[in-house]
Amino acid sequence: MAQRLRLFVGGALALGALPALSQPPDVAAVIRPLMAQYQIPGMAVGLSVNGQHYFYNFGAQSLASQQPVTEQTLFEIGSLSKTFTATLAGYAAVVGDMDFADPVSRYIPELRHSAFDRVSLLNLATHTSGLPLFVPDSVIREEQLLTWYRDWQPPAEPGTRRVYSNTGVGLLGLVAARSLDKPFTALMQQEMLPALGMSQSWIEVPESEKRRYAQGYNKRNQPVRLAKRPLDAESYGLKSTSADLLRWLDLQMRNDTLAAPWRQAINLTHTGYYRSGAFIQGMMWEYYPIPVGMKQLVAGNRGGVLMKGSEASPLTPPQPGARVAWYNKTGSTDGFSTYAVFIPAQNTALIMLANKWFPNEVRVNAAWRIIYGVPED
């Protein structure tokens, strides 16, 4: 079980947002009822406060083995992977000649004289390209994928609507890999993750680590794992642990120990480029200026918002990453759920991992109650 934690979120009062906690958070009181309601076999929760890490582990990583969840259990993190892809693209811009203002077709000649002459890399990085969530099931090979992209037509002018898109960030990953002249998975596993000190994270889990890879379960409680699909590595393919992911969130808030190009790449992803509803859209990260209430966070993270899309208003000039803000990212695969939060002004971050899907709004509610110790705003 976790270490006991006396949590002082002192910034909350100063920010005029929420009362500071005077008691250790009762994480079990939040997580156990949630697990029972959604029949979740196992969950890992990690909390970082002023650089100190606290881990709360519940249930089993597999119903068959009953092996307990720990902070070294590997979970599929779904779309939290997108923040890694955006950072790799930022690194390509820092160390090479890639420019987010450029059209996609500059870097992928096969897409010249297509809609991608007017879709920028920034559109891909901020969900404002108009590309849909998934490619058709009939698209299996890379040449089919490029043909599909070449024939695609945007439903609205790029940069006017935010539509959540695996195909957008997937294409950004392909561009970054071409710019750095190495396959995406190799760049991630051999260069980026080691540079960040993340030794328990993989796109392709080695055989020696598969004993720690949690079994996922779908809504019918059937065992499932991520199936190989085009763009899976770039958009939702990373597997990681609560320990590694707390390091990732800490690096969003304090990264002066990293080499300058990686530090610059991380910070670049926090820049606000569009406003969409209550949140600011960075490069895959979404953030809500504080004060913010749980109802606003729930509204911004609902699945319907992701699928239907919403108006995007460009910020001119773009806003530097805010410290007084709640940054978040959800992630899902058929058998796993993820929610990540960091609040720089409060030196606080949280990662929540489960080996079954459950609704985004429930994740937000649980994170809010753990961090602030109150059930609602």
C-alpha cells in the first residue's frame, strides 16, 4: 500500500481556487468504489507533490494470475502517448530544420498537390487539421495510408475547428521520424525515452518485461490487448508504469536537468495556440487557467466533445505555457484507461492507470477528489 502523505497544496488558497488540504488524501476511498462500480481489476495511482512521489496500488494486473498491481506494472496509456509524439516533433524542430508553420506536404512529398499543402504541422499538433479520429479499417499498409491521406479533403478550413484526431498526431509522428531520419519506434525507444530517464516505457514491450504487462479488459470483461494498426505507435501505442509516468509529469514542471534540446521540446508543447471552450489547446496537452471548477474540467474532457469537435479560436500571439493552470490528458484503449494531470504552480501531478475502460468524466472527478479532497466545486 502507499506511503502516508500529508499533502499541502498551498498554492490553492493563493490562487483563489480551492482550499488547501489539511489531511492526507484518502485515495482508497476514491478508487475502491470506482473499481467496484466499473468492475476494474486493477488500478495504479501516483501522486507527485514538491518532487516527492507517492504510489497507491489496487487490485490485480490480471484476473487469471491475480498478480498485484505495483508502480512497476505496465499499462497501455492510450492517447497520453500523443504528448510524447508532440515532444518528439518539438525535438525535431529544435535540432533540425522542421518548422511547425510549414505545410505537411513540405516533409512528405507524396502529399504534394493535396489538401496537405494548406494543413500545417501545427494543425496536426493541436487537433485543428480537420482529420478524423481513425483511418478506415481497410487501410493496413503505409502505401494505403498515404493514398488515403492524399485523397482526404478537410470538412472545414484548417485551424477553425478542434477535432480530436489519431490520424493527425499519427501523421505528425511520421513527419518527425522522416525529419530525424529514423523509424518512429526506434527514435522513441532508443533516443527519447532514455534521454528522459524513462526506463520502464516501451512501444514494443520486450519479452523480458511482459510479465509486468497488465492484462486489459473490455466492457464485456473479456481480456484484450492493443492490436497492431496503422499509426498506433504514434498516437496511442505506449505502455508505461505509474513510476515512469510520474517522472514524465515532473519533467513537465521541472526539467532543468535535461539536455537543452529535450527541455526546449517539452516546454514547446505547453504553448497555447487555440482556445476551445474552457481550455487552451497546446501541442496535445490541454490546460485550464486556474481558478477552474470540476464541472468545467468534466465538460472539456467528455467523450462527446472529443468526437463532435468544437470551434477553435487562434491565440495571437500564442501564449507561453501557463504555470497557474490545470494541464491534463486522457488516454484509452479497448482495455485500459489513463488520466494525467499536472499543476505547475502547485508542484503537484497525478497519474491514474486502470486495466479497464471507464468514462473520462469519472476519471476527472476522481483526480479532483484526490488532489483537492473535495467531491465537487
